[in-house]
Amino acid sequence: MHRLAVWITKHKKTILFAFLILMVISVFGFLKVGVNYDLASYLPQDTDSTKALNAMRDAFDSELPNLQVMLKVTDVADALSKKHRLEAEPYISDVIWLDDQADVATPLELQDQSVVKSFYAEGFALYTVTVNDDLKETEAVELIRQHIGEDGYLAGQLIETASAQDAVKSEMTGILLIAVPIALVILLVTSSSWIEPLLFLVTISAGVLLNFGSNIILGDVSFITQSVAGVLQLAVTMDYTIYLLHRFEEYRPLSSSNEEAMQKAIVKSLPAISASALTTFFGFLALIFMRFGIGSDLGIVLAKGVVLSFITVTLLLPVLVLMLIRVIDKTRHKSFWPSFKRLGRFSARIGTVAVIVALIVAYPAFRMSRQNAFQYGMGDFAKGSIEETDLAEIRARFGRQEQMVMLVPNNEFAIQADLVKSLNELPQISSIIDYTTLVGRGIPADFLPESDRNMLISEKYSRLILIADVEPESEETFALAEKIRLITAEHFPEGSHLVGQSFSLVDMRDTIQRDDLIVNGLAILAVALVIMFTFRTFVLPVLLVLTIEISIWINLAIPYVSGVSIAYIGYLVISTVQLGATVDYAILMSQNYLDSRQHMKKWEAASVSAAKTARTVIPPALILAGAGFALYFVSTLSVVSELGLVLGRGALISLGMVIFFLPAALALSDRALSTLSFGKKRALKGVHDEN
């Protein structure tokens, strides 16, 4: 360790030059990384909806219908004319309207009104459109809006994806513009130089840039990862910089040179920073064991970010400090940060009560956290957005229009007709377009126009397009999807496939729920093992993990008590992220307690450790909370916004538990800390004292 510290202080220019080169390369790498906005693509390949989508892509040239277009029309002839103009657009492969379901030459008053009103109502026509993937979603939406003008309205999967793309591109800067100043203000208040906070931000920002650039090895990352990874990395690793610089300031008066002081600081702080980094690293890495690929995507990027931040703090920060030490000294100011001695005494005084209350609350909070109402998709559009307005206008005239596609074996038209009859008996089904409804079961496929034939018939499959009057995501939708699967299996026990957002969300729900126990269990086990081997005791892993887990349960019980739903991805991710990000605070508290316990009685050590820890961990906790709330207030993506809210709230709850619960828990477990250890036994002052 000492040799590494000496090497760092002797090769400052080499290290700085190497980081500059790597950061330039990372900029180019970052620009090449793609962003994936399709949550369904992260489902395992063996799920029913994924296999169904692959089967449809193999059998048909066109994708699943992904857009609804509502246009103001004067009559049926005008509606048909506008349909043909949509079909003529090169980026549109299919357009479905009333004429694909009924003979529009017959007066509409004489036809099934439930079918008619699904496509034509109140002077508007609603078209179900398939936009091909030759263009980016945002470009396709822009072209369609230019085509339809101000009297047109859009909704559907394509709009959701394009909206997410716009949000990620526009909001990343906005999130950083809030999170970075918050971090800067907190660091300015807690530091003793006006320059130190800038060094902290430059160091961690370098790690973030290296992380984003190295994502090129993944090819692409999810939009959730792209939105939250940078600000999370900034927030959860900032304490490494604070701890190293505090050690440097401690050793400066005791050393013959700044280089010697930095060498001592690196040697002394690196084990503690390594332990903190390892717990955070393994907490994030547990996400890769999710079968739902979002977890692996986010886990790899966050874990990689911790490693890169650790490297930049170890190598780059000492170089920057030593090169700018004169500037740092010239910009010294009186510290605005209190000693927190009163807070420490208060924590020790109420500690026993805090432990009792926390243990009483723990089980109900755990139960409530497991009973939340969850959302599995991307959530609602931002309030007041054009997407929300368009969707409301379409629903006001045509109700809810959830699109589904079914593939059944070809040339089984009699069975297919019976299936259509059974499906039409479901009250949520608005319309079904398939070969048997267009031309009948006994008419050759050549009778159909080529465009309709290619849309509905392939060599292996016949395709049915269903429109259902349900929300994109709700318990009713899930129940309908499962009912359709049962009915289809009764008619076609083999060879059928169901495609659509509803079926993907059902599979997403089942996959993510199975991931819960595995991911949380592995994260807890990994963190506990790191703590156990770091401190060589069996007691601290239990106390520290329990401290943060109670914080997580309280955090996730709040949505249940409030009666609001929560994005399940955020729920699962926060269980590991909050553990990995805030267990560092508990580790530092334990180290301070054990150090103080060498020459103090246990409750005095609890008071002193609470004060010392509060002084160190409050800044990173507030930075993490600020980053989370920045995500919450800025992001229009509900899954990202909710993750930010839960993260910000969780950071503050964990901070409170570490300062008020953990010191007392350590004091109450004092005898066990000494006896239930391995390796070198801990010599604690007056270990058998009860004072």
C-alpha cells in the first residue's frame, strides 16, 4: 500500500495526462452508446411473449401495430381518402380502419354499432397504424405530426417510446444542473476551502465520464440506466473523496511535506474506502442476477461506476490536491460545519428508545412494503404534455384501445372462427380483425388484396388483431390477457402465440417478482460477508444490514400507507441500491465506535461515534438525497421519477437510522462485539462494564 502511495505522489504528471487521454476517448465512446427504450426486450428469451414476438417477426414482414392516429373527417369517403394517404407514407407499413372490418358501402346505421364506433365516431376516424423501424421513433413521430397537422391526434407504443427518448435527451442535463449545484453547495458548507468542492466534483465527474464511455462494451444501455446511472454514481461515491481529503488534512501538521502527508492519507484511508466501495459494488452487482435484463444492465453500469470512481479517487484526487495545494491554502475559509457533539449526546440519550421503536416498527414496515400496488410498465405521460392531451382526446371519443396480436396455425379457419366467436364474448374486446371476419372461413386467401393477405396470412400462421377496451396496465388488463391465453389454448393447444404490451407486462410481472428474493438475498449476503471479513466479527454484519434493511422497509412502506402505486422496477432496484449506497454510513459509524471504544466506555463511545459519523456522512447523504429528488422533480418518465423519490427519501431514512439507531445498537451489543469475533480479539475498554 505504501509503495502505491509513493508511486502516485511521484508520478503526478503521468497520472494526470493518462486521465486526460482516457476522458477524451470516453467522450467518443459515450457518443457511440445506444439507448434501449423497449422494456419488453429485456424479458428472458424463454418467456411466452418473447417467443411470440420472435415468431411473428419470422412469419410476417410487418411489426405489431404501434400507433393510433385520430383524424377529423367529413364522411366515410374522406376517412378512406385519409387512410390511403397514410398508407402512401414510406415509413408506414400497415393501416387498419373500419373498411378492413366491415363493408363501408353499406349504410353504417345498419351495421354493428360497437364495431363502427371503434373506428368512426363524432366526425373523427381512428386508424390503427404500424410504423416500420427504419426511422428512429422520434423522427417517425415528427414526420407523422407534420402529415396529420393540428387536427390530428396520436397515441400508442410508438408515442411512449418517442416520449421517453425526448425525455432522456432533454432531462439528463436538467437533472445534472440541479444535482451538481446541490452537491456543490453542500460541499462548500462542509469543506474548509473554496476549491476543495470543485476538486471533489471534478474527480467523481471524471469517474462518471469514464463509466459512460466504457458502456460502449455493452453496445447499448436501457433508458433507465442512462437516466439515473450518472447522478447515482456521483452521489454514492462522493464520500470517498471527502474521507481521503479529511485524512490528508489530519496528516499535514504531522508530516514533513505535503507528499508525505498524502502518502499517509492514502495508506490510512484506502482500506476504509475499499470496504465501502466493496459493499456498494456487491450491492449493485447483485442486480445482474435478475432474469429481467434491466437489472443486469443497471447493475453492471453502477458496479463499474463504483470501481472507476474508486480508481479516480485513489489516483486522480491526490494528484489534483498536490498540484493545487497552494491554491487550496490561499482559498481557505472558516468551516461552517458544526462538530455535532450535541447531536451525538442526544443520539446516545435516546438510543435505547430508538432501538425499541425501530424493532417494533420493523415487522409492520416489512409487511407493508411487500403489499404495495405496483406498476410494471413505463407509467403515465407527463401532466400537460401533448402526449397526454392526445391520449385524452382519443379516449374521449373511442374509449380505451389496447392492441393485441394473436398467431394461430394457418388453414385451420373453422377453429379460428370459433376462437373469434369466443373472444368476442369477452366484454372488453372491441373488435377483431382476421381472415375469417374479412372474407369468411371458406374463401381462398387469394381473394384478399395483397396488402391485407400479407398482413393476416403467412405460410405458417394466420394473424388476428384484437382491440380491447382496457388500460395499458391494470389488474383488469392482466386478467384479460390471462383469460385470452386460456381461451386460445383451448382452441389451439399447440402452435399459437400472443403478442402485445399486455402479454409482455404479464410476463414482466411474473419474471420480476421471481427476481425479488434472489436479488435481495444475494445483495444482503454479499454486503454481510464484506463487513464480516473487514471487521472480523459475526455481530456487525447483522447490526449493519439490519439497520439499512429497516430503513428500506420503512421507505417502501410509505407508498402503501399513502395508497399510491409504485413502479416495481424502482421497488426492486431501490432495495439493492439503498443498501449498497448507504451501508457505507453504517460501516463508518461502526469503525468510529470501535476506535472510540479502545479508550472510552460504551455509551460515551456511542455519543462520540455518532457525532464524528454525522459530521462525515451527512454531506454525502444530503447529496444522495438531492440527486434523488432532482430525478423526481425533473424527469417526466414516471419510472425514473419514482425511483428518484424513493432514493432521496431512502437516503434520509438511512441517515436517521445510522445516527440514532446504530450507536445504541452497537452499545447494547458491546459484549457480543468482543466475544463473537474471529482472528485477533478486540480489546474494548471495560467490556464488562454496563456504563
